[in-house]
Amino acid sequence: MSNETNGKSGYLVEVEDLKQHFPIRTGFTKTTLLKAVDGVSFKIRPGETLGLVGESGCGKTTVGRTLLRLYEPTDGRIFFEGNEVTKSNMREYRKEMQMVFQDPYSSLDPRMTVEDIIGEPLDVHKLYSTKSERRDKILGLMSLVGLNAEHATRYVHEFSGGQRQRIGIARALAVDPKFIVCDEPVSALDVSIQAQVVNMFEDLQKQLGVAYLFIAHDLLIVHHISDKIAVMYLGRMVEMADADELMDNPMHPYTQSLLSAVPIPDPETARKQKRIILEGDVPSPLNMPSGCAFRTRCRYATERCSAECPPFTDRGNGHMVACWEK
Amino acid sequence: MTETNTMPKKKALSLQVDLSKFEKATDEEKRQQDVMSKSTTFFRDGMRKLMKNPLAVASIIVLVLIIGTITVAPAVVPYGYQDIIKVDGKRDKTAKNLEPFKYSKKEMKYMEKTGEKLFPHIMGTDSMCRDYFIRVVYGTRISLTVGLFASILVLIIGVLYGSISGYAGGIVDLIMMRIVDIIYSLPDMLIIILLSVVLNERLSATQNPVIKSLGTNMVSIFIVFGLLYWVGMARLVRGEILKIKSNEYILAARAIGAPSGKIIRSHIIPNCLSVIIITTALQIPSAIFTESFLSFVGMGVKAPMPSLGSLANAAREGLQSYPMQLVFPAVTIILIVLAFNLLGDGLRDAFDPKLRR
């Protein structure tokens, strides 16, 4: 698809054929590869949001973590501003790429005060010269995410889930990154708080111009915040398009069934809407079906689907789909 | 910033709070607010919480009193732990099994004759005409020393072993933990008794003055603690580190780019500190118990050196007539063990933020 010469292509983050396989012990001596991510490619422009959806265990989180090299990828390449990110030069990119974690309860050290948590990235990258400069920066970040200055000396157990997530966001913003992986940042929060946090993500994007990879399983939230949406199923991408295009015109049968499961607030429309109910369970990622991974639950599956894996092709206007039948 | 420092006036029918009754905070007042919310270190914060716990404070006081007594008493009390009481330079055979604060016939005669006051026998005397108080003091010294040193030994070996196993993971962890399992399955009392028999022979041949004064049994107790008792600590520390390692804040620190040294220092160690502190605090009474038990069955310190266990054992013979001789060492053991246990609980409550209300 692309190569090293795309340095001026205008993309902030490019991921090419990312693969992450974990060896899992399945027997006394036998190990099987768990293909958590199996060939995922996408590009994100500066200040843009790519939403990544899919059901539990489809590899969304692994994509985010491998992207930041918290896991060493099995295969594939990652480019940041056109330069390849490798194991050896990852440290300098830690200032550019950050992460907000899913669980606001376990992602903050209970032994540290809020000040020290937000200050940790500043300490690690030595982004201040005096103690007072450090404190000013921390207080600035706290007001940016809507925390009061007197919260600085408190421990995290004194905060609610939404406030904790704000602390996590402030920590990610401390190094002034250009790209943030948001790993289901709102799924652990109350619905009312979700809206606040999502709106804050949008405001921060407008203010600071950061790009997001927004991982979630709530399609409505993803639609609200994303410019583009990618759908994953069992470690592979099945569809990617502009947010509105994907919502209005889903092509892949998996996306169609996902969208039909979104609750509609209007009962009239909801009655007319036909739900597509998938049969069977998600196959075990240790024992993936041949060809298209979705074929065991697909209404349109043919013999071709089991023989060959469908390519991820453009169906016009950047609407990418991996399906033989659609 | 507005020019006027006054608040808007309340409308006659408005249900809102009358803002004109309020004043805007001045800059000075704002600064005071800043100073008041001064940050406290983790340690200071924990100590403050510990001092609020009445049980913990009481046990600290008891421990300080006991430790103070055993350091000061030998210098104040004019009796030795292994000497028969002497009156006027002569051995006093009548000072046998005295009640607390009673004097023997010879002592009373001596005091009448000279008019000077002899130091009282606070806990009476034992069947060998020795002052019982000073014997209990020395016994407590021995028991506490054994408890402290054994716990430090366990702490060092257990924490090192456990943390290496926890960090390394994989095959190293597997092998190290199987060794722990094997040691766990050994009957510790049997090993202590066997070891002290073997070591007794070996060590009595040496002329090392330190070993001689301690007694070979004491040395073998230390060796056994070093060999066997660290496994519990090692397991706990390993488990704790595995638990901490799986937390997302470790992943977050790695995403920030923190080097492993910093992650260990600022995340892993502080988070398993409470487990280490409480286990050490609870290890001390358990070591004191073991030592007392061994001394009670006659495998502990060498006579005439007393320990709380051997004192209790000696008191067993005259239990019907002189029950106080059993009560004193037993109460001392109870006080020490209870104080350490309560202190350990208090420390855990104070230093574990998850348990705080």
C-alpha cells in the first residue's frame, strides 16, 4: 500500500499489516499461537479521530497497545510522521504518542498523589527546570481537564470514576503528545459521565489538535467523536469508512448486524427496524475458521469464503470492506 | 476581573441566596488556602493515621516501656541474672521462692541492723534464690533479640528471593517457587530439633566467643529461621509483585517511557511495602513464640541464661505453690506478641490507602 517515501503524505500515524501473535500453552508441552491482531492497516491524519469498534476479544486493545509498543509486534510496521517507529527509537516517540486506559481504577497508582501521577511523565522526560515550573505545569494540566487545584495533593481513591479518568487524560497530555490512543476510555463510566468525558475529548482535540485512536464498543459514542470508523472482527479489519458513510451505508454483514443492534431512542422507528441476529458464538481465536473469519456466522457465506480470505478493498470514497459477497 | 468589589444585589422576589452578604476572597485569603493544602509525604501521612489509631498507639507505648525496661533495668537493679542473692557478701539461702516485694529473713535482719534499704525483689525470687525480676528482664532481652533478628533475616532473604522470582517470571519463577514448595513441605519443628542436635556437636567444638555466650541452640535457631522461615515472606512478596505487575498503571508508566528502575522504585516497591511491613511485624511474635517453645522444651538458650520460655518451663515445677513464677514470663510474652500484632494491624491500616475510609 504505502512505503517509506510517504514522509510528506500528510498522515500522522500509519500502520501497515500489524500482527500480534501470542503463544498460548494449550497442552502440557504444546503451544498454540493466539492471533490477537492479524494484519491490520490504517492511517490517521493529524487532529483526526479514528474510531475502532468490535466485540470483546476482537483485538482492539491489543492494536492500541502494540501501536505504542507496549507489546512487541510480531510483524508489521508503524510510521509516525513518515518515520518508522522501531524498538530502538521508541523512547523518543513516547513524547508524541500517549495512551488513556480503560479502567480508571487500576490505571492510577494508589500510592501516588494526583500531582505525582500527572507529574510522572514530566519527571521521566525532564520537561521542567524548577520545582515551581513542574507545579505550574501540573496545575495547568489539571485545569485543562477540569480538576481543581486543591485536588493535587489527594490520593486517587478519593476520586470518582469520571475524575480518575480526567487524571488519566491529564497524565497522557503532560508530554504534549500529537496522538493519543484512547482504550475504551468511557466504557467503565456512568452514562451521564460518559458524555462529559467524550465532550472533553472533543474540546481537547479542538484546543490542542491531537489525533485519537478511539477504541470503544459503543457505536453511538464512536460515531459522535470519530471522523472515520474501523470495524474489527477476530483480529482483522472488516470495514473502514468515514463515520457517517459507515453508519448510513454499512457493507460488511458483520457491520450491518452490529448497527442493527444499536438501540434506537424512537420506538416507532425501532419497531420498523429489523434486527439482524447473528447465529452461534465467536469462534475461538486459538482455532480460527479458514478463509474469512466471519463466515461461520455469516448469512451470505459461500464456499469461496472458506477457501480464501477476502482482501480489504476500496469500494469507492475510501470505503474499505473485506468481503467476497458484498 | 471587575472593578467593583461588591456582589450583585438581591432582587426583592428572588429565592436566590443574597449575594450581597458575601465578600469576595482577597488574594491573601486565596494564598492561605494554597498553604493549607500543603502536600504531605506518603510516610508522614501514614504516621499521622497510625497515631490516630488508639490500639496501635497503646501497643507502641507498651513496646517502648518493655524495651526501655530491659535496657535500663540491668544497670539499676543490683542483682545478676545468674547470681544467688547475697547479703553482706554472704549467700542468702533463705531467699528462696520469695513473694513479690518481700524480703528474706537475713535481708530483714541486715536492714534492721544497718538501717539501709535493700533493693526490693519486684517479682520475688526463684527456687535458686535468684532475683526473678532481673531474670525476666534478661529473658525478655533474649526473646526480643531472637524475634527481631530472625525477622530481619526472614525479611532480607524473603524479599530478595520473592522479588527476583516475581520480576523474572517464566522458567526462573517456576524453579524458584518449586524450591519454596519443597521447603514449605518440611516439618519445621522437626528440622529445628534435628539441626540443633547436629549443630550442638559441631559448634561446641568451636571457641568463637560470640557463639559461646549465645549458646549453640540460639545459633541453630537463627540458622533454621534463615533456612526455613523466609518461604512465607518470599511467596507473599512474589504474589504481590505479580499482582502489581498486572496493574494498568505499570503499563501506563511504560507508555510514558519510564525506565524499569523507576517503575520498580516508584510503583512496585511502594505498593508492596504494606505487605512487607505487616508480615515483618507479624513475623516477630511468631519468632518469639518459636523461641519460647523451644526453650520450654529445653532446646532453647543454655542455662543459666534465661529466656521467657525457659523461665516458664522452670516455673512449671513449682506451679502449685508459686504460680506467680509462671505468670510473669507468660504475661510478658502475651504483652509482646499482642503489642506486635496490634501494631502490625495498625501499620497496615495506616499505610494501605485501599483500606482507608
